[in-house]
Amino acid sequence: MPTPSLNEYLIISGLLFAIGLGGVIMRRNIIVIFMCLELMLAAASLTLVAFSRFNVTDKGLPDYDGQMLVFFIITVAAAEVAVGLAIIVSLYRARQSIHTDELTSLKG
Amino acid sequence: MNPWLLLIIPIASAVIIQLGLKRNATASALLSTLSVASTFIIAYLLLGKEHSAAPIEWINVAGLKLEIGLQLDSLSKGMMIVVTAIGMLVHVFSLGYMKNDEAKARYFGCLSLFMFSMTGIVLASNFVMMFIFWELVGLSSYLLIGHWYHKDSAADAAKKAFLTNRIGDFGFMIGILMLWGIMGTVVFADMDGSKFSPLCTCLTGTVVLLIFCGAIGKSAQLPLHVWLPDAMEGPTPVSALIHAATMVAAGVYMMARFYLSVGTELLPAWSSETIAWIGGLTSLFAALMATQQNDIKKILAYSTLSQLGYMIMAVGLVDANAGMFHLYTHAWFKALLFLGSGAVIYACHHEQDIWKMGGLFGKMKITAITFIIGTMALTAVPGTSGFFSKEGILHAAHESNQALFYIAVIVAALTTFYMFRLIFVAFFGNAKNEHAEHAKEVPPVMWIPLALLAVMAFASPFLGKFIPATEGYHPHLGFEMNAVTIASLLAFAIGFIAALTLYKGKTSDPINIPLFRNKFYFDELYAWIIKIFQDALAAIIHFLDAFIINAMIIGGLTRSAVGIGNIFRRYAQSGSISGYAFLMAVGALLVIYFTVFASK
């Protein structure tokens, strides 16, 4: 089997991102929306790692800048999940529902 | 003797009184009287000699040149004598009549202002200057009629006088502008009648009639006569000066000045006939209305209207000199009659209804005799000045227009009738009121002017230099029996006998004609017309405001703004979270596209 080139990795991460975006827009369950959000972040990380893997630069050493950025992304994602779940819990306590199409008080 | 003093002295008196002497009534009265007396002396000294006053340039811009100048010919100098002499006698009379008035200083200040404005009209060298002073005279009349402005009727009368005058002045101004366009100048001395020849007669006639509109307003001709009887709300000396002798004569004077400058050859017959008919009809209607009035001043006011009609008729019959001669004699005896009525009113404690007087002949000999002399002059008894001047007008009518001649004769009969009605009811018979019972003669400061005016009622035609007319005019001062004189004497006899039989010794009016007493309902007609136009205009404006501006424009703008807003609201404020997320994604895509791919 031939080794995948950069293009394949990018296509996959693009697909993952699109699926995540579609999920955020179209799903009604707020926990599923959250999971799709994480999917988008993962796709972005995959893109960064792919670029890092295929970019061999000066003096023959691989370029580790992308992988460094992924560390930061993972950290930020963790923090964001904590805050987001807290919001979901307080939302459930306020509205007793996790279906987003019942949250229409901003309609004007 | 600088002719400009004639203008400066009265305005200086008015300004000094207004600015400094408002609290000091006696000083204002004396200052005003002295100013008039000095202008009379100056006017007398200017008679007969040739004077010219260099005009002052007022406006001189590209193509527009206006000046303030004085025109001193026999017409204006004679008129100045009339204005200043009668003004002087009225001032002296006012010293007595207005003795107990509270606003004496304001009264004399306004009188000085009036003297200034009237002098300006008489001495004006061009039409624009005359128009300015014309309006000033209207203002002075407003101030003086409304002297007792706390009374609603006086304030309304003053307003009515000014507004009616303005309507006439509208036509007057258009006429002046048209004349200016035709002649190229407004200065009287520079006007050239031949400039009318290339124009069609309809244009010339229109110019004449438009200028005559000013006279219709100022000299109270039909249909703008309605202000003069109401103007009797002012103090009686004011009525004597303004509404009998001088201001209302300004219209006749203006027409005479106009005819003198332009020449009467090229004026179309139809315009002159219209003027003559307006004058004739005014005199007829006014005489009819006077036969049923009960207020002494209103009778005299309608009599003034009637005599003004005579003067305008003479002007229309293209005999401006006859009109001016009648104006001259009429000024003296009408001022006499008004001041006499003022004396009567003063003696009867401000009672003006003739049916509440009576028997005054025995108690106020001088007033009664001078009043009767004035009446004789008004009704053209042979030998009085009125006889000669009225004969001149009847003669002119007899030669040109038989219908107007008959109207004039009928008016003469009516004049005799209502004037002797007044005399029999007010001066003879028994006193019908306790005020009339206790009436006594007025103090000398009031009867001396009456006596002087009575002398003038006989002597005025013989003072040739005083007559305001074209140079070298000699009125016909003889007595001969011809158709005109016979008609005039017959009219007098009929009127006198009718008044004698109907009114001698009566205590109430035996005749009752509501149409005449209510002044042919002219005032009601005008009020109705104005109401209709006002209501129509108000309805139109209301429609424009409520439907077009409010509903269509403002409402339309509101609704379109709301509609456009709704479009956005439907998409951007749907309330659904997935919708918001979708829009956010689209926005992010657009931003990436425009930053990375599209802009290089």
C-alpha cells in the first residue's frame, strides 16, 4: 500500500471538520453539539500534525512547530470543555431541557 | 424758507413726544400744536413763489434709482395749506376736547406722525415716495382710530381700516410697477403721457384702474368703503382731520397728481367711465345709508363717503380740477361739521345718538349756528363755497354723462334730506335726554376753530391762491340760471321740505328702512365671503396635512422602514440556536474567502 501524502491527510481533516460543522448546525441535542465541536478541534489538530509530518526543513530535521501548537490546542480544548459542561448543567437546571429548539427566548 | 422743514418739523415733534414727553401731556400737546402752526406759516410763506428742493438720492443701484424729493406746484402748495390749516384748527380743538383724556401725549404724538405722513403724500415727487407715505398715513390712521384701544370696537375698527386699505394698496402697488415699466421712471415731473400711445388701450386702462385701486381703498369708495363708518370709533377731532378733510382726500389728490403728470389725452374712456361710475354709485349708496343712521358721527361719515364719491366722479369725468376744488371746499366745511359734532358730543357728555339730543340751538348758539352754516355749505345753498364746487361737478356731469348727472342730483336731494334731519332732531325740538337739558356752550378753545372754519365755509372759493389745482385755475364763481343750477336748487328744496315735514318736532324716527340702516349688509356679506374662503382654505390645508403628509409620507416612510427591518428580523433574530450557528459558519467562511483567496 503506498504511503498517504499530505493531500490525503488534509482531505481527511477537512472531512472531519465539515462533519463537525454540520453536526453543530443540525443536531438538536446540546451534548451532541458539544461533541461535534470537539470533533472540529480534533480535525484542526490533525491538520497541524500532518503539516508538521510532511514539512522537513532546514538541516534535515523535521519541523515540530505544528506539534507544539497541538499541545496548546489540547489544553485549551480541555478548559473549554470544563466551562461548556458547566454552562450545559446550569442551562438544564434553568430550562429542564437539553433540546436546543426549545430555547427561543432570543426570538425578536 | 426751506421746504424740507415742512417734513422735518412734524416728525421731530412726533419723535420728541414719543421718546421724551410721554408723561407730560401738556408739553406734548403744546409741542404738537406749535409744530403744526409753524408748518402752516411755512406753507403760507411758500405760496406763490417758485421753490425747488433738491432731491435726496435714496437708492442708486444698477438700473434702480429712487430718490426722496419734493414737488412744489400749485396743486401741492394748495393742498399743504388745507392740510396744515385744518390740522392746526384740529390741534387747537383737541386741546379742549381731549382735556381729560388719559393718553393725551400719545394722541398728540400720533397726530404729529399723521401730519408728517400726510405732508409726505402731498409733497411727494415720485410715486414710490408717495406709496411709502401712503402706508404711513394708513398706520397713523390705525393708531388714531384705535386711540381708545381698550374698547374692543375701537381696536376692531382700527384693524378693519388698515386691512381694507391694504387690499386697495395691493392693486395700487401693481399699478405703480406697471406704470414704472411703461414710463421708465416714477418721478412725476418726468412722466411722459405719450409713452402710452404704442400700447393697446386695455393695458393703459388697466394701469389707470390699478392705480385707482389705491384711491378706492384710501378714499373709501365702493366696495372698500366699509372702514370709514367704523373709523368713527376714534376721537372726534381725529375724524375731522383724517376722515373728513385730509387722509380720505389723499386718493383724490393722488388721482389728480397722476392725471396732471401723465396728461389725460391718451387715457381710455372706459377706465375713466368706470372711475366715474364707482364714484357716482358710492355717493348714491352712502347717501341712502345716511338717511337712516342715528349716530351723529356716522351720519357725517356717510356724508363724507358721499362727497368723496362726488370728487371721484369728477375725476372720472376727466375734470380733476373740479374734483380738487370740491375737495378743497369740502375739507373746510366737513371739518367744521365734524368739530361741531365734537362740540355737541362734548356738551352732551359723550352722547352720540341724535334721538337723545334736542333743543341744542337754544343752549349752544355758536356751535349751532356754525353747524348750520356747515350744513348749508354741504347742501350747496347758493352763496356758500359748497355751492360753487358742487356746481362745478354737476356741470361736468351734465356735459359728459346724463345718467351720472341725475344720480348726482338725487344725491344732492338726499344730502339735504339727511343733513336737515340731523339738524331738526339734534338742534331743534325738545331735549330728549337730561344731558341735552343741561348742555351749555363749549369753551372758547373749541368754538374759535368752529368760527374760523365757518368763515372759510363762505370765503374759501375766493382765496384763489389756496386752491389746490393746476396753475391758473379759476373756478366759476358766478350765479346764473341754467339747467344745472335749477336742478341743484330743486334738489335742495325737495330735500329740505321732506326733512321739515318728516322730522320737525319728532321724538322718534318715523321712517324705518332696515336695508339702509344696516348699510346694505355689506359687512355681513364680506364676513360671509371671508368665512367661506377661510373655511375652504382650512379644509384644504387639513387634507394636505392629515392625508398627504401624515398618512402617506410619514406613514409610508414608517411602514417601509418597518418592512425592511422585518426582513432582517426573520433571518437574523429567529431565536433558533442552529440558525445562529449556521449564520456564524457562513460568516466565517466569507471572511476566510475574502482574506485568503479574493484579495491579493
